[in-house]
Amino acid sequence: MRKIREYREHAAECREMARVASAGHRAQLEEMAATWDQLAEARARQLAKEGKSEEEDDRQPEEVTPAGSNPLER
């Protein structure tokens, strides 16, 4: 599972790219940013149910994705 921080970083990256993108791509990137925000909120709710904080989430070991398994790298 990814960390809240990672979700928020992805949302910020999408918004940064949207600033310079064409109108069509801008809308897609803003939608992607909103989705990353929703994932961050869902993770925060999950952590709250588990009695954990965002700081504890950040201290968890990084998730390792095997090379070639990330569809965004293709």
C-alpha cells in the first residue's frame, strides 16, 4: 500500500503538469490529481480506523514494485 505522502506528491505533480498542458490534457491531469487526492483521503480514513497517524504511515517501509510491473513504465 502506498503512503499518503506519495498520493499527495502524485496529485501535486499532476497539477504542475496541468498548468502547462493543453486544454484537453489539462482536464485529464486535473481529474488524475483529484483521484490521487481521493486515494490520500481513503488512506487517511484507513489509518484512522487502525488508530495510526500519517506520521506512522511515513515511517512504514517503502513499498517496492518489481521492475516491469508498473504499467506507467511501459
